[in-house]
Amino acid sequence: MQNHASAGSPIIIETPKQRRSMSKWLTILAAVAVVCGSTWAWQQGFRPSMNYFESPIRLSLVEVDRGDIVLLVVENGSLESASDATVKCQVEALVGQVGGTTGAGGAGGAGGRGGGTTSGASGKAASGGGSPQAAAPVATKSKSARGASGASSKTQSSGSTSGSGSASGSGSASGAASSSASATSSSTAATTTTGSVKPVIRSFTYMVTPHVPLKPATSTGGGASTTATASATTTRTGGGGGGGGRGGGGRGSTNGMDQEKPGSTRIISILREGTKVKKGEIVCELDASAFRDELKVQKIRHLQAQSWVEQASAILEVNKITLREYRDGIYPQDLQLIRQYIQTCQIEYDIAARNYTWSSEMMKKGLRARSQVIADELNVQQTLIALNEAKGMLERLEKFTGPKLIKSLEAKLASILTDKLAQDSSFALETERLHRLEKNLAACTLRAPDDGVVVYVNQANGWGRVESAIEEGVTVRQDQPIFQLPDPRRLRVKVRINETKVAQIRPGQDCQIVIDAFPDRKLVGKVTDVTAIATPVNGPFSDVRVYFALVSIEQGFADLRPGLSAEVSFLSDQRSQVDRVPLAAIREVGGESFVAIPDRSPAAKPQTPYRWQKVELGLSGPDYVEVLSGVRQGDRVVADALTLEAPEPSAVSAASSPVASLSP
């Protein structure tokens, strides 16, 4: 049969329709009925048991054992040097004359009356006519000599000339009196009085000039001061002495200004930090140029002060001899001369009186002329006047002149002694200053006091920021630490202790040290000190306070160095051989402690095979806690109580059973 369909026309195939099955509708109706029934039963309070779906709890148990419990306080710190090897700047501040020397006092010209009297380095006053005190004995002695007796004017004149010569040739104002007295003594020592010639009494012409201090505090010269700079120090020269008469003016003394050299200097060179040095090796050099210049000037001042002391000692000895010379020589000799003179005058008076009596009798007999009698009468009057004058001289010498001169010499000797003591004190001060300069000069070279490693002592503020770093060119002050020489075998740990834990730290406490750089090498230490004052953690306005504990390391090793971080465990308390359980086995509820113990009673549910037991705890360590009551050694408790449902304290306390029932 031939197919007349065209090749391009599609063929339509009809799919037969399927009939719906009844089972599908029944399944839907059953499901709806189950849901509605379950909802109604749940609302009515019917609950299905869940035990069918729960699996029994498996407990991990641990046994209560007996052992040690150690309470530790763990804090952090850093290593530092434990030895006293901190080297500080020992340059001291110098107060006093800085630079300059004392100027020399010039000698006045010869013959002038107004010459300078300023004492200088040579200690000489104006000589010749430049000292009014030296010329005074000449005028006084000459006037006294002329008033004594006309017949003895030649002798008195020679004595005055000798005294004047000695005064003009004296080397100092204080030595004028001694020279004058010596010259007068030499000129009249051999003089003897016979007949009516009046003796030369040296006490009446003896002059005691006041002592002029060797080193006056201020210059009397009128010259202007000049400021000069030498050796980086200030030098002030004194004023020149005033000129007078034919004498040239003396040069005034120098008065150095009271200045202060601060106790600070610069670092010229210092070894690199971390360098190992030996004992006595130079580590740091400070600038000592100013002290070298000052030391040179101070040596000159020291020698000048020494010369003042020697000169004052010589003058003192000379005036001691002068006092003894007058008191034990001139004064007794003058008394003896006056007494002899009184005896001579008495004899002459007696002779003149007898002659006058004889002449009067002879005149009555006509054997003598009246003029001769009058001459004898005048001779009696002259000898009586001489006798009375001699007695007056003795009284004057004994009561006034002699004691006055002795007192004057003693006062002058005391003045010279005071001057010498002042020179001794000045010399002692100059010596002390010289030693201080030498000490400062030596302190500019810092050497290693012991073997060690150079560590700079940089100063930091309260926030830990370095404010003053040690390096070359930096100025350091007196007593400022510059570097340390820590010994690895003598290090310690400076530990930061929180204020809440400081009560548990005490000196002598044992501790264990773990260095962060060497965690496998544990060290043993002991607390040596705990600071009494707290330090703010984050600046002065922080409320958090920390204390510092110093822990000594008993046995260090060579690789240790300052600055390494360390963890220190302090042994706070310890219990030996006590009942203990792990900390994880304790459950805290309402301020009470509980442990979970396995429940082996027949009524125990498989889903909760344990019960809670109240316990009393003691010392707690990092891993274990001491059990005082509730369980005992050998009992088994749940190892991890935090995974169990928390107990109710009241119910558990009422249901607690004796400890004996817990034993297997």
C-alpha cells in the first residue's frame, strides 16, 4: 500500500491519559490524621519518653590522690646587673677663685712719704721713706734726745741716726720695730754713764710699729682693675699702689672673682656598648682641658700661699725674739742704768751739799768768797734736780713705759700669730682645692672597676622614653651614671609585681626563673628586696600601681646579659602529702564547692549515673586543690565537672551521703 504522506509533514502522536490511583489519596489522608492527632495529644499533656532517643552518659573519672600542692605567683621582669659596677661622673663643682693669680705688691720708692703700703706676693711693705711708721722712731728719738741734756746731744744724735738707718732699711712694716730696737741696742749697748752724764735709756725711744697683714683682703692702691682672659678663665688684676713723695707707688694685690665651675663636662670618647673589658681598662674619657688649665693656676696659688705661711712663721719667730730681747734684756738693763744714775746723782748731791756747807762756814770765817758760795749753792740745786729727774725716770720706766712696751710687743705678737693662723687656713684651703682639682682631673678618665660588658645607662622618663642617651659629645653632670659593667655570673631580675599580689612576696622567698631567650634552662633565685613605694604603670596620673622585687640568680651562665625578659614564679605557699583533686573536678555553685561522684545505686538512671558531693577545700595550686573534707584518698570523682549539669546547693546538701558510701 503506497504511503501518500509528504516527507516534510510532521506526525502527531497522542499520549493516552493515566487514571489517578486511590493509594495516593489514602496516604495524604493518613498523614493529616497523624499530625492532627499528635497535636491534640501534645495539647492534652501527653509527652512521649525521650529515653528511647538518648544514649547513656559516659563519665571520665579521676582518683583522689595524696601529694604536694604548691601555690605560685607568676610575674614578669628583666635582667639587670646585681653588682655595684655602675660608673658615675665624679667631676665635682668648684666654688671659689677661678683663674688669675694674686698680684705682687710693689715696693715704694726710697725717701717718699706717701709710698704704697700694699702687701703683695713678696710680702714686703713700702721701704725707706715710703712707710710713715718706719720714720716715726727717728723723729721721736731725736726730739727725746735733744730734750734730755745739752751735754749729751752728740750721743743722742748718733743713736737717732742709727735708729733712722735701721728704719729705712727694714724689709717690712712689721719688722721695722725689731730692726729699730736691734740697731738702738747695738748703738748703746757699750755706752756707760759716769759722773753727771745722763745715760741713754732705750726704752724711752723704743717704738713698736703695728703689724701689717701680709696679704690684705683689699688693695689700698688707687689704680683701676683690668680684666684679662687667660686659659679660658677670668683673671682680675688689683689696683696699683698710690704714689707719694719721691717714692714710686706699689702694685696692688690681685683679688680673684668668686665664680663657680659647674660639676659637669662632656664625653670625649667612650667604648662601644657591648664591648668586653678587663679590670683597669679605660672605658670613657671626659673633657679635662678646663681642669688642666685651672690646675696650673692653682699650683701657682698654692706655692704663693705656702710662701705666705713661711714668711709669717719667720716674722713670728723674729717678734718672739724681739719680745724676749726687750723684756729680758733692754728693760732690765735700762732699770739698772737708771738706778746707777740715781746713785750717782745721790752721791753728787751729797758731795755738793757738803761742799755748800763747808763753803758757808769758810765764808763766815772770811776764807771763801761769796761768789764761790753761790756757785756751790747752784751746784746743790742742780744735783738735786738731777736726782729728782732720775727718780722720775725710774718711776716712769717701772710704771708706764716698760709695761706699755711689753704689752705692745705682746699685742703685736698676737696679731702676727693671728695673721699666721689666717695664712695657715688659706694655705689649707689652697691645698684642698689643689687636691680637688687633681681628683677632678683623674675623674675625667673612667676605668673599668671590674671585668664585664659595657652597658650605657640611658635615662628614661616615667613613660619609658629615653631622654638622655649616653654618647660622645653629650654633657654629663656630677653623680650621673654613665655605664655599667654587668657580670653574667652576677645578674638579678627586676620583677614588676602587681599591687594585688605584693602581699604574697617577701624577702628570702624562693622562686624559679625562666628566661624567654633560654626557655629550656630554668634558673633558681631568691627574693632579696621588695620596694616599699609603688610606681605608676602608665605615667604619674595612672591609677595602676606596681612594685618591684629584686631576685638574685644563684647560678647564672655566660650567655646571660642585661635587658633579657624573664618569667619568675614565686613560691607563695606549699602543702605536703595532702588529699587533692584536679581543679577541673571542682564545681562552684552559690559559694559552695562540689565534686561529681559516680552513682552505683540500683535507682540510678543511666542518663545521670552520678551525684554531687559537697567538699571543703584548702590550698589551691595551679593544677590541684587540697580537699579537707567530703572525699578522701582513693575515691573516684568526675574529672571534668563543668560538662555536667550544675547542682542545686540546697537539694544536694540534703541528699548528701556519708563519705564511706563512696568507696567501691
